Amino acid sequence: MNFSKIYALGLRHIYLISNSLPRIIDLIYWPTVQIFLWGFISKFFTLSSDYYSNTVGIILTAAILYDFLFRISISFNMMFLEEIWSRNFTNLFIAPIRISEIITSLTLTAILRALIGLVPAAILAIPLFGVSVFKLGLPLLFLLLPLYLFGVTLGLLVTSGLLRFGPSFENIAWASLFFLAPLGCIYYPIEILPYSLQIIAKGLPLVHIFEEMRNILLNNTVNYLDIIKSISISIVYFILGVIIFYSSYLGAKQRGTLINMGE
Amino acid sequence: MFIQIKNLSKLFKKNLAVDKINFHIEKNKTVGLLGPNGCGKTTSIGMMLGLIEPSEGEIIIDNKNLDSFKRDEILTRINFCSPYIELPKKLTVKQNLEVYGRLYGVKNLSERILEISEDLDIKNFFKRKTGELSSGQKNRVSLAKSLINKPEILLLDEPTASLDPDIGDFVRSYIQEYRSKNQVTILLASHNMNEVERLCDSIIMMKKGKIIDRGTCKEIIKKHGRNNLEETFLKLARSQDELQ
């Protein structure tokens, strides 16, 4: 791994963001809207239902964590799509940078993009709704790690699709996360799902992450087994994502689509 | 031989884009790759750049098979310029050169950027976004990117397409000057026959994925009894199944 090249590719995306104020605003705008929306919905539930009393923190924390996953995945996809939109794809793939370095650079830059959007929104939730995601303490990092890995994995799968099917796969990029959200049990416990879907859901790291988040907030205890399970499942998916990315890259070389990939 | 192409073929499903071509390029020579649209020029260049996997054959660079190089090892020595690919539009000219200079591991990058931007006269729009430039300006920036690493092998795909005669002449003159001052082997794909006559030591004519003729411009013009390369090109492009 050549970190200078990883930095160079990251720099391309840092310049892209820093050159454009609307781009920075766009990064911050959507997470903030999300926090406002879920903050007010949670407040309404608290005031109108006994069942939902004391849930503002849970729903809003879930919204912030889910948005972290969403931002990581979308950032990864966006950075790859930027190369296609700007017709820079060929230049990138003829530069002396290894595929592993491209993946590493996109992975590292994705978290930067996600944090630019999410940190202001998470801070805003403290005075507005009295909810601080940071109250989770150290376990917050253990919840973010599998979310980060799974977000990158989804990014890898979508970019593999872009390599395989070309820019027309772009629409799937936007839909990918919404497809998994119902099975992720982000805002509700897994028992809500029909039994058959529960089995599928348990194969995703999201269920374990969000179940554990609720456990920490409600019971003030940390179940490290659940955390280890979510990290392990995420690592398996991540490895699978990397293998699929490599195989799509080799397939694109066979089909000759790398040379004329563009809008 | 610095570059050797042996029995190189590429089959896309049922379309044989490149059909067992053989040629070589000696070090520091410029070879023109000519042929009508769809004859396999871009596919051949794509295979040399490692962007397209050959179905058959070998690409040997500096006595070493392309497959045996590590991807980054060989690509550090090559670069490519084409008006059909672009640099990130939202980055300034300087930022683009900096990013690509770093990707190519260029030493003393600031000095190199300064040197090449003075040579190609792009310094006055250094801080402008690449997407805001005219075709001629973009073309020079793209050429600057392709020379940032002082490549040993430079692949040029229609480097002056869509340029006005003045800028086109500037680019051709620059390539000539650059070649005389630097050790560089060039493969030039072009539809501009005057450009090919001016820049190339020899040419390779392709048609329907095969090489149909090769030699110096003068040899080929004489062989086909025409007055210039343009007429020769038309004769070869329009002839039926004329193989070498």
C-alpha cells in the first residue's frame, strides 16, 4: 500500500468538497433535516402515547446511527460516480494506483464526508431535543465500527454494479439502502418482523447494532456478545464486497467497459 | 524492441475487434496507428494500457510481458492523452495536476507542475476550474497531465481532434519539441493525416481489426501510387479486403 497515492485520491475529493460551498451545505443539510424530522416525530410520540414515553432518545439516536450508515454508503458511491460523471474514469484506472489503494482511499474519504454532514446534526440534537448520541460513551465507537464497515460494503456492492452494468446502475445506488432498511430493525425491535423475515434480518449486522443500541439506552448495560456478532458479520460482508468488487473490475476489463465509462 | 505486440486479439462476444495483430516500436520512435472508425485502434491502445484484457496474444514492454508487471509498476512508465476522457471538471487546473502528480509519484512535484505549465502555456488559467476552460485549454491541460510523470511511453488518441488550426499546430509543435528533448516512445492514433506525416517515423494501418499495411509515410504513399497520406488512407479504407 502506498499511502501517498491513497492520500492523492482522497485529496481529489477533498478539493471537490472544499471548492464548493453548495457542496458543503448539501452534505450538512440532509442529516440536519433528518434529525429535525425524527426529533419532532419522537417528541409527538412522547407527548401522545404512554408506550412511547422516554423514547425521544432512542428514536433520535437510531436516526443518527442510521444516517451514519447511509452517509458512508452514499459517500462511497458518490465518489465513484463523480469519476464517471466527470469522464475521469479512464484517467483514474490508467494511473499507477492499485485497486486496493482505490478501495482504501474511498473508504477513508467516505468517513470524512459522512462526518462533515453528521457531526453538526448530532451536535444540534443536544440543545434542540436534549438528546446526545455521545452519551452512549465508548460503546458508540463499537456501534459505529460495524456500521462503517457495512456502509462501505454496500458502497462496494453498488460500485461493483456500476463497473458491471455501467452508469445505468446509478439508480440502484440510491435505492440500495432503502431496500435493507425495513430488515435492519432500526426503529423497532426484531419481534415486529414476521418470523421468516426475522431469520433473514439476523443475517444482517444492522439488527444486532440497533438492538444493542436500544439495550444500552434502556438498560444501561452493554452486551459485548451482540457487538462482537455485529462486527464479525460486517467483516464477512466486507470481505465479500471486496471480492465482488475485484471480480467486477476483472469482468469490466474483459468487456472493455473501463475505457469508455462515462455519462 | 521497446514495445512488441504479438498475435494480439480481442473478441467482444461475437465481434472480433482486434485480430492477431503484430507490430513493434523501437525506443524513442513515434508510430502512427491509423484506420477508419471501429478498426480496433482504441481497443489496441486499451489493451496496452491494461484497461482491456486481451483474448489472445502478448504485449511486451522493455523485454517484459505486460502481465508480469505489477499494475502500478508499468503504469508509472506510461501515460495517455485523449480528448474523449477528461479531468475532474470541478477541480482547478493546478489541483488536477497536483492530484495526478501525486498519483504518479512525481518527485519535486511543484517544480514539475511549474515547468510543464510554462511549456504548455497554461499557467494563466492555473486557478480556474477545468470544466470552465475552452476545448483548446482543456486539451493542453490534458496533455500536461499525460506528461506530468515524464512517461517513457506516451499513447495519444487523436490529441488534436476538435481543436482550431492554431491550437492544433501548437500542440503538434509541442509534441515534436518534447520528443526531441526527452526520451519518449509515442503511439499516435489519429485521423489527421498531416499530423501523422509531420510527427510519425512510421505508420501502421488497421482495418476491421487487422493490420493491412505498415511502413514509413513515404513508403506507403509510394506503394499505393498516391500523392499523399490522405489519399492513401482513403484508398485503403475504401478497398475491399485488402490485406497486407
